[in-house]
Amino acid sequence: MGTVRYRAENLDEVQRTGAAGGAGMSELKPCPFCGRAEGGLFVDTDEIGWHYVWCAPSDGGCGATGPGGVDDEHAIELWNRRAET
């Protein structure tokens, strides 16, 4: 795993300050597999530079990861675009 920059509950701060990717950061939808919303969702970067949303099992999540994006905003957009259950 790469370095976790922020958790889902910190996205308001990220939006306000423009940290970790810029203004207009999207809000994360809950995990489609376990329903986890705040506290267990992270935006992370892998060893080759892809950014992705991760539902961390160490924080009560199921371990699901979203598709890789070119930056944090793209990863969040891809996570939120998945089919609704």
C-alpha cells in the first residue's frame, strides 16, 4: 500500500483547502459491498502511482478497492460511478 493521505471524514477539509488534489474534491459514496461510509474509506496510492479508494479492513471495512485513477479526484469519481445496488 502507498501512503494514505486522508480519510472519508476529512474530505470536507480537503475540499475547503484544496489539499490532496485541488478544489472541488468529490464526496465518497459508501462501499457497495459492505455499506461502510465514514471512517473506513481512504484514498491511497499504489507503488506504481495509481490512486484508488480503499475500504480498509483495519478500520471496519471489507477490503474492497475501487478502480485506479490518475489522481485522487479521478479515483473518487470512479469509485462513485459504480453500479448502485
